[in-house]
Amino acid sequence: MTRILFAASFLVAFAGMARASVPAGTNGFSLFWSDDFNGAANTAPSSANWKYDTGTGTFGTGEIETMTNSLNNVHLDGNGNLHIKAIGSGQSWTSGRIETVPDNFAAPAGGILAVQGSMQLPDVTGAAAAGYWPAFWMLGSTLRTGTSWPGCGEIDIMENINGLDEVFGTLHCGTAPGGDCNESTGLGGNKQGMSPSLQTAFHTYRIELDNGANQIRWYIDGTQYWQVSSSAVSASTWQAATQHGFFIILDLAMGGGFPAAFGGGPTSSTASGGDFIIDYVAVYTKGGSGTPTTTTKKTTASPTPTGGGSGSCGAGLSACGAACYNPSSYTCIGGTTLCPAGDQLCGKYMIKDR
Ligand SMILES: *[C@@H]1O[C@H](CO)[C@@H](O)[C@H](O)[C@H]1NC(C)=O
């Protein structure tokens, strides 16, 4: 945290290194998980919370930097912030990318998942910013268990390119290229012209995945600027993209497809040392059953769905299309050829844990 609470600052100072905390949930939201980045100066972020994605050219986006686990690229500053810094010149860059170890950030059945962060984007603009691509985003946990992108779902909470004073929010889903989410573009919205700019001040970026309204909403500083409703895609695509846990990613890419679509970069004019500063990341949930609709359990111990349903199911079982299932253990999703990892495919019908 960079801001000190006015009334509490005296006590906080005596408590040691603690800084102002992650915001409590409001409007019925409860804090589920967070990282305030309150570590000692020039140390790595918590390994219980984050792991590094390292390497060059491994993300399929055309970005050119080498992601490292060096403190030069990723470190805490001792004042409650995480820094991800791009260092280099021309076509040779190092930078950082971390993702949360937990991947159970899920919307409760009928409830809402909110994922929020406060961050300042690298303070570079114009030619010096060509190629910069900071992002705060998340991927479906099913990617870690074998479901491919973009079927697993990707929700980009904040993307920014080339130092523009503009935030982009996007859902990726379905199949690529094309598909329900118009890949690889995705279903995205944006908002520009913030004052002070995204590069000169901290702003709050947030999404809400709402299983009551069947919608994802994107916000900056509390103002909604984009939404995608489940009706925009097929039921099975929405299910596969949203009804499971997510893990969060923070990264500062250089180059690649997104900057290229807005003028390109990096170039010989791109400035080294652009610093992506993250104050906190927090996950909240609200309402619903309190049980996230994860797809990661399941299996053999549960009653096994049997084929040949269609009204001839045995005692205590219900028909799900051509399959029979136990409604106390499963939910009938409906006909589909997509089946997220952990769910059973029974005939052509997906049957999922409650
Ligand atoms: C789909 O993506 C293309 C770019 O590939 C874009 O021109 C078009 O507007 C997008 N359509 C929708 C509905 O988002």
C-alpha cells in the first residue's frame, strides 16, 4: 500500500512494517484472498501466493521479452508495493510475469466473484512507451488440468499498451480462431482519458463475475465500462469459460500482437526501466450458496452416471438427456461436446459436481 490511513498512521507506524490494508469487502462482498505486498525491500513476492512464469516467447502472444525471476525485474519495495520492471533496449528485454498459486477464485453458485487491484502503469508515454504491455488478468483453473486456451476462459481485468491512457477489458472463450469470443480478439471493451492518467497515478481495476445475472462486468475506479452477458456465447462455452476457479496473473510484456495493433514496438526509442507498480490484489465473493462452482473434484467415488436415460432411470436417479445421474451429486448441464477437466462426459452430456 502506498497510502497511509490518516487516523491510523500513528498506530501503524508502531506496528512495524504494516501499511494500510486491502479494502474490506463492501456492499455484501467478503474478502476471500488478497496480497498487500507488505514484504521487506528488494525481496520476492510470497512464494505461497505467487509463482514465476519464466522464459522467452513461450506465451503465444508474440511478445519478445525474457521473463525472469530476478529481483531486478520483480520485487517488493518495502513500502507495500510489488514492482515489475522491463529492462533492455531495442529487441532485447527482460521483464517479469507471476501467477497466483491458488486457482480457486470462483463465483459462488448464484453469487458474485470480484477481483480487484490497485496499480500504476509504467510511467512512459509516446515513443518511449512503444511496445509496453502491462496486464492484470486471470485464466481458468482448468487450464492447469488439461483444458486448452481459450476454452478454459480468460478474463483480462486490465490491459494497456504503448503508454496510452486507455484500459482494455476482455473475455476470451470458446475456440480459436473465431469461435464464440471472436478469437484471438476476444469480446472486449475499453475506456480512455483518465485523469490523472493510468501512467501517473494508481487506479483501481475490477471485474465482477456474476452467476446471478450471468454476466461479467469491468470497472475502473468503481465505474463500469464494459460487460459481457452469458447470452453472448453458447451455454456450453459460458460454462467452460466461467464456472470454475481462476488464477490471477500480473505481467509486463514487451512487444507482441497487442502493441503491434496500436503502432508496434519496442523500437530504439523505447525507454528501459518502465515500472509496473501494484499496490494490492484482492478477491471477494458475495451471495450465492457459498460453494464455488469448481470443476476440479470428482470422480470414481461418486455415483457413476449410467447411459440409456431418457425416462428409464432407476430409483433416485434423474435423466440428463441420454444419461442417468444422481441429482444429489451432479448437475445436468446439457448437451455439449465440451467437458471441462474434472467433469464427466456421459454420452454427449456433461454432468458436473454440485
Ligand atoms: C472480431 O474481431 C475483429 C478483428 O479480428 C474485429 O474487427 C471485429 O470487430 C470483432 N467483432 C466483434 C463482434 O467483436
